[in-house]
Amino acid sequence: MTSINLSTRKPLFRVVSQFPVDLHHDEIVVAVGGLGIFAGTPLSSGERERAASMSSEEARLRFTAARRLLRSVASRWCPISASELEILPDEHGKPRLATTDPIHFSITHSSGCVAVAFSRSEVGLDLECVREVDAPALARRFFSAEEAIACESSADHELFFRLWTCREAAIKGDGRGLSNLLGVTRVASWNRGIGDPMEILIEEESWHTIPWKVDTETHAAVAFRKKPSLISWCDLR
């Protein structure tokens, strides 16, 4: 597990050997795994039926891996087993853990891995693989004018992915869906470096995000309203 200490401007990474015994109110834990993660963790009948209804094998693998990862990690902080955790949709369809001591989570996937962010406060997470895209055209379509100009003029060809992951992480934290919120979301302030915080406005509601690189090909961003003291990244691949 690697931790990002937000007391410094740039992330400070340190290695720890295990998940925290409790999920404290001022921290975020992010776990990432491959599609075979926690293969022995049983899913609910509803999850099995949903997976079976998916036409894409890749979608089935991602869904089941994410749910196994969610159940296996969240059960460390709940008084019930992984198989007994109840996951229910809210009024917007966003899945929630039905626990007396609330644990918020956000699921994302990219290529052959899935990741889940856990927090006692609202949280969002996004992963994006660097790939060939028409970044200027996408920025003009989905970003604010200022962001689009920055993407077109910047020598940093990965700025687009940092802006996109931060934007999508905040939208996932909000929970009302990408199609509903993409047009009313903008990056209010940002710095140009990896690990520098960004402020995202969804309509007029403020989210804060931290972007970083998982590896040379993958961008990540975590979004929150309440600033955590620590973000821990656990790579289980």
C-alpha cells in the first residue's frame, strides 16, 4: 500500500504493509486489483444475475471483480462478512453499502484492472489509460473554453487526461451520472503538475481532486468534499 500525504503540496509516498484496522473519518483508502481479484468471494444472487445478463465478457469480468474487491475490503471495517454485505442503489441509481456506520465508495476500472475508493465521506474515483484521442476536439466539446484553450496550447500532452480524470472522479462522487452532469461540470482551478490539487465545480457545488499517475500509462484521480488527512493506495495486482 502506498499513501499520499496531503500535508505537502506534492504527494508523499510511503509503503505500509496492510489495510488500516479502521477506516477513519479523515482518510481515503483506494484498492486496485486485477480481474481475478478475491476470486473466492461470493456475490449476491442479484449480482450474479446482473453479471449473467451482460453481453460483453469484459464487462462481466470487470463488474464481478469490482464487487468482489468492494465486498472483501469493506468487510474489514464492518461487523458482517463480505458475502452478507447489502449493496443497494440510491435514488439516482448509485450503489451504496447498507451499513449502520456509513462507508462511502466509488468504483472505476481501466483496461485489465478495477479500483475502489473507500471513505467515511462522499468520494469519487476515476482511472484512465493514456490512449490516442483527439484531445483538442474532445476538450472543445466537453470542457470549458479556458480548459480547451489550455489543452490545445499546452506542451503537456497528458493535461487532457488529468482534467478528464479529475472531472469524472467528481461526477462519480456526486452520483447523478456522467450524462446528466458532464455539461454542467468545469475545472475551476488547477495547477499543471501531477499531484497538484484541482477544484471541480458541478453546477456551483465544489469538489476537490488529487490526480496522480498509477503507472506510465494510467492516470488516476480521487475526489472529495471534505479534505482528508491521508489517501492510501493499495495495489493488489
